[in-house]
Amino acid sequence: MKTEALSRIAFLAVTAALVTSVTSAPVAAQKPAMEKCYGIAKSGQNDCSAGPGTSCAGTSTRDYQGNAWKLVKQGTCEKTKTPKGNGSLKPINR
């Protein structure tokens, strides 16, 4: 009787583990694809790359600086409007 009960418990545990692994998507699959978008960050709010004399995130010195980027959902960069024009997938002169 004990062996049968242990077998059932083991079966239920394996079944539960399989169901959980099938129904929960990996973390990477839950995040949307992102792309670098230049020229859309406000001063000091860039994610990285802000030109010579700067280190990285938060170092842009002007609003919508053309060589500073932010990560945005893939496919939305060039549709993002700013007072100085749309975002760009490549650094721009501003």
C-alpha cells in the first residue's frame, strides 16, 4: 500500500513539474524585442552612447541628442516623434 501511495505521489509531482514547464514561457520570450533608438532621449535620460567625453547611461547633455540612444520596442523607433524630428536607428547629426 505504501509503495502504491509513493508511486502516485511521484507521478503527481512529475506531472505537475511538466505542466508548469510547458505553461510558463521562458523569461526571454516574455520580453518584447528591443532596438536602439537615437535622438529621442531627454538630457541625462539616455540608455547609453552619448558621444565623446561621456561614459554611458544618463550622460547625454542635450534633449534629443543625435548620438545618444534609448531602448524602445522593435519597430517603434522611427515612428517616435520629437520636437527635433523622428528617432533613428543610426546616430544622427543634431
